[in-house]
Amino acid sequence: AGLRAHAQIAATARSPEELPESLAAVMVGVDRAAHLLDQLLDLARMESVASDADRLRQSVDIAKVYESVVGDLGSLASRRGLRIESDFMEERIVAMELGMLLLLRNRLGNAIRYTPTGGRVNVSTRREGAAITLTVDDSGPGIPLESRERVFERFARLGAIGDEGVGLGMSIVQSVVVAHQAMIRLLESPLGGLRVQVHFPLNRV
């Protein structure tokens, strides 16, 4: 409906200034709709392979997956002046490669979208007892303790305004966690924003 309204305004523009503004609004709407469809497809893909997770596990080079994700999101991070760092003490996780790609893409995407200009995002892995822990920290606004359970609800944007996300990123992350029988925690980050930790149990290897 929003796209149609902007297109109608563009079609009936009465001044040279009105047409570019309307077309720009149409382009923003198209990008948002495309992102929503991509997110829905990712969620469906993850849920469709969840029952076959054990067979699809392999030794995933987490640094390689990270580099692929940063390659896709790097231009957005650069425009926002963000510094993205990594520290992989454990370079491999036995998991579904698709799952690790979706987890990092959605968590890093959220961190980049909501972290203020000039902020920091850090991705790290390390072994903790019988698990390998993947941690993503950011210096964004964080999530209040009382709202953290709601972040996994589909289309929950927790007060986001404008075109920031569609509210499916953390739902996709949770679907990856469930498929791997892992555990996720939302904590305060040392960077001042949100820390998301996913613990992959070694006994599932």
C-alpha cells in the first residue's frame, strides 16, 4: 500500500521537485520489501533443514563465514563509520554452514543498523568447558532486561523507527540456535551495548 501510494504521487507529480522525492520513497519501499522477503526466505530455509541438522553438520571455518558476511555488510558499516573487529580463538565450529552464515549475517546486520555512527562491533569465539562460544558485542543502545525475551518474537522491533530492520533478525538467530541444540544469552556488552552469546555444545559433535 505504501509503495502504491508513493508511485501514485510520482505519477501525478506537479513539480520537478516532487517527482524525485516520490521516486526516492518508492526505492526505499522496494528495498524494505526486498529485505523482508529475504528474511522470510532465510527463516523458512533454516526451519526446513532443522530436522536434518545432525547430518548436515560439518567443520565450519568461522573466519571465512565472517569475511563473507562483512563483505556484504561492510559498505553499510563504512557509511556509518563503524569499526568491526574479530578475535577467533576457536577458528572452527562443527555446525551447519547455512546456520552459521544466517546467524552472523543477522546478528551483525542488527548490530550495524542500530549502533550509532562511530561505534564498534566485535565478533569472537573461544572454548568454554564443553562448549564453543560465539560472541557478538556492539556499542549500540542495548536492550533493556525486561524486553530481552520479546526480541525473539517475529516482527518485534522494540521501538525501532523508520526503515531500520523488519523485526526478523533475532528470530532467525534463534532458529539457528534451536537447530543446533545450542544456548543463547543476551547480556550487557563491555562495549556498552548488547552482547549476544551462543554456546555450541561439543557433545553434539
